[in-house]
Amino acid sequence: MTAAKKLASTETYLEAGHVERAGASIEVRLRHGVCEAWRAKSCLVAPEAGDKVLCAIEPARIYVLAVLEGREGAPTKLATDGDLEVQARGGRLSLCASERVDVVGAREVAVSGAEVHVRGRRGSIAIEELGFLGRLVQAEVAKVALVAQEADAVITRLTQRAKRVFRFVEEVDQTRAGTIDLRAQNLLGLRGENAVISARVLAKVDGEQIHLG
């Protein structure tokens, strides 16, 4: 008589066994031999081969209710078929680890909330394409270093305030504007190996003293 036939005539009871093979169905070694079992919906820990499990023996089917013991050093895996939703109604939900927490989505990972806070001593972001949409950005940093092949900005109004500004351009520095107004409180110096100033209508030089040459 097979193990399944031996169990078919019994009432529902609990028995501990060991997993021989884990997959879509589970093969568990019980007192009467190796039987096919299914993981109960409440059993979130995925059984692995070699685990000690608690089974509910019914006349028609065997369910794995819980994993009692796992292999030494093997990670504990929480797995479900289909969607999984974890709720903390009226309270907080915390995920803590002594070493590292990984959140991985094969397609998308979404984070939403009235407020989102990210804190850490160091951080890094590696994203091939990034899009940002918002109303206001405020940043306070001690130092900013930016390296890019190309930077384009379209701004309705740009205001900058600085104590010192140094710009180094190896090739061409070109500015096109409807009106350019340069004002220096003390000295305005224009120096170059060659200098060309041309005007289509009027060129004017005004000052209390004008020195040429």
C-alpha cells in the first residue's frame, strides 16, 4: 500500500516531516513514506529541500502549514504565488536589518507618501535616464562637483549671487542677447591678443579721460 493510500483513510491530523523536493508541489517524507503536499496559504516561508515542516494531513490532500527548521546557514525566503500586500493599519511598518536591505523589482519600484525622507552617511544613485517633475527644489551643500559631456538649460529667469566667479573656456565662449549690460564697481578689463569692436549703427566711447595706444 502506498503512502498516499495509507493516509487516505485517516482523519485530519498534524504530523512533522522533512522536505525531499520543493517546487510547484512539495514532496515530504512522513511516517508512511514520501507524499506529495501543497503549501498552505498561511505558510509564507518557502520550504526548501531538507527543511523540517509541519503538515496537516487530510483525506484528500496534505498541506504544509509551517517550516519548523531550516538548513543551517540557509537564508529564510518569504514567497507567495501572486500579489502580496502588507498593511499596518493604524500603526507603523519597519524593515530593519543589521547589514543591508535590498528592494528589487523586475519591472518597477514605486515609493509614494505625503512626505518621503532618505537619510544616510553616504549615498550613490546610478540611473541611465532620470526625469524629475516638481514645483520647488531647495539644496544646501558645502560643495558641488558636476562633470557632463553636454548641459542644456531653458530658464525664464536666472539670478546668481557669488563672491568670486572663475570661468575657464578652452575654445569658444559665445553670448547672444537682446541687450547686454556689464557694470563694474571698480575696474572693467578686456584683454586679448586681438580685439574687434564693431557696430552697425553707432559705436560710442565716453569717459573723463580716454587713452588710446
